[in-house]
Amino acid sequence: MTNPIALAQGREYLAIPGPSVMPDAVLQAMHRPSPNIYDGELIEMMPALTRDLKRVARTDHNVAIYIANGHGAWEAALSNVMAPGERVLAPASGIFTRGWAEMAEGIGAKVDLIDFGMSAPWDLNRISETLRADKDHEIKAVLAVHVDTSTSVRNNIPALRTLLDDLNHPALLMADCIASLGCDQFEMDAWGVDVTVTACQKGLMTPAGMGFVFFNDKAQAKRAEMPRVSQYWDWQPRVKPQLFYQYFNGTAPTHHLYGLRTALDLIHAEGIEQVWARHEHLAKAIWTACETWAEGGALELNVADRAHRSRAVTALRLKDGQGTRLRQFTETQLGLTLGIGLGMADWDGCFRLGHMGHVNGQMVMAMLGGVETAMSALNIPRGSGALEAAAVVLAG
Ligand SMILES: Cc1ncc(COP(=O)(O)O)c(C=O)c1O
């Protein structure tokens, strides 16, 4: 279904759940000639850059930087702490836990996967059963995806830490915060997370291409026991480099570093707690609009309970495979690109709203207005007053 008058000209809005909208300041910071990688500014900026990255993850421990996407960061983290034949536990609330678990299998780990389906958070009782049965502590790590971007489920990492502590289970708690860092509250040290994996293209507002692995002393002790770690993934030289190139095991991601520097400046100028509060407030407006539309019977939020929803991505489902048509309408007719229904059996019916990173109130209202316009064009039944309800939330 097309509009008689296409309205896609003008500034486009990419509202997918990563890569996210890049601030103009980040783009401008990257628009420069190649810097010297042997001397000068780039080298001098590294200590403050790693310090400010750690402030976002709320850790005083270490961060290793990789020229990699999130998959690379997954493999980097695993390669430092998982020896072939060791067991990992992977409680899955979507496709990304399964992806990380497959990567663990790829480096020779044995994976215990507990699948909670495509819309539910972890059931800690079921995780507890598996950990209790592991009397010899063969499970060396739990792969905990904080926010699964495919489903928009947000899992309770502190509760998992408490469970491990209550059971005196020594497994490393490894968190994937690729979709949550710089969006949802995350406190690596206070929550007792041993390894945190993230990437730069979502809450960190930088073009895809850098992955980060934060790790504490417990994880480093496991690293020290490893029979071997591939030289490229080894985090040790990266956190204590004698020479600049060791930060990256080769040429630095020069322009990404300038972009990241600016993104971190934006985050810390706003304040990380304010960044979380902004994401939460915007998410509440989005949920309110979606819940209002849902009253019409055609639209459903994938995660029923607000307490388990990400504040950076919202997965939605429409009857009769209308998700793809809705996305096509917003993209071609309005210049608004929404996320696909990743990993869902009825993926054609599903779509996702990305609201991570450089997002403000008027962008959220525009995105919701685009969805409402598409629903109107496609004659999708919906509850009325969704935009008004979202505006009231934002105003409050
Ligand atoms: C939660 C989560 N983990 C891992 C990944 C994989 O990251 P990448 O696509 O950068 O390899 C993604 C990507 O969207 C993600 O959302």
C-alpha cells in the first residue's frame, strides 16, 4: 500500500535497534585525516578514553578494546576464560544468547542451554536447578545476555549474581551488554559481574567496528590458568600495553577512537544516571503508545510485563504478517526505518523500535507518529489516543 504522495524526502530516521543514530558531533570528530599512530594525540588520549569507558560500565577493573563487532567481543571474552571441554551455562531469552552459546561451542566448550523462549525473561528457579546439580562445579561461566535485542527482554543480572552467591557456585558471571550499555542501568562492579561484553554501535553511538571486554580480577585469575589463549584475542597486552599498538594488536581503529571520545564526552556531560533516566522515560512513552494501540486487538508487545522490558528496544507483533508491510510503509513513504522481527517464527508479523543512544523526546514522538500513520494507511485496528497518551508521559 503506498501513499498517493510519498513523504520520505527530508532527514531520514533510522530507528532500528543498532546501529543507532550517530550524533553529528561524533561524525564531525571522525571527519579528519589519518593521525600518526606512533606519536602524539592518539596515543595520549588512550588513558582517559579507557577510564571514561569504564565509567560507563561502572567498573574500576580492566577494559580491552578490539577492532570487532559484538560477535568478535563475544569470542574475545570466551577465548580468555574458556578452555576446550569446559562447561558453560546459557540461559536464553532470545537469539543472541543462542549465538553466544554457539560461539562457545565453536571454541570447544560444552554448553548447557536453557531456552526460555522468545518473550520471557530467565526463570531463576530453572537456572538454580542446573547450578545445584553441578556439584563438582564443572560449569565455569554463565553467559548472561542482559537485554536480548531480538525479543527486547531485559534480564535481571543482580538476581543471577545473588543466586550464584547463595549456591556458592564459582562460575564466572559474564554479561552481554551490547544492547544495554549506555541505555539501561548496568553496574558491573556493584552487581558482581566478572566479564562484560559490549560493542560501540548502540548506546555508545559510534559506528560499528569496536568491541569491548571488561573483566575483573576473578576473570583474570581464570585467564592466568588457561593452557593457551590465542595471541590476537588475549586481553592481557591490551590492558597493560608496553607499546601503543598492543592496545589493538596492530593498527589502531583511528577514527573510531575519535568518534568514541566524543560519544563518551556526550554521555558524561549528560551524566550516566541521567542517560539511564532519559531512556527509561522515553521507553515509558513508547510502551504507553503501544499499549494503547494494543487495545485495538491487532498489535501486541512481545514482552507483557514492563518490569522485563528493555528501555532501548521494543519488539512488537502484528496480526496477519503486517509487520513487514508496516515497516515498508514507514521506510518508503515516511523516511522512517524500523527494525525487522529478528529470529521470530512469525518474523513477517514482527517489528522492533530502536530507542537507544542519541534519542530525544521529539524523535520518539516522530517515530510513534510514523507507526500510527502506517497503521492508519494499512487499516490496522488500534486503540485511539496513543500519541496523546505518549505525550502526557513525556510531559510528566
Ligand atoms: C545483545 C546482542 N548481542 C550480540 C550482538 C551481536 O553484535 P554484532 O552484530 O555487532 O556482532 C547483538 C547485535 O545486535 C546484540 O544485540
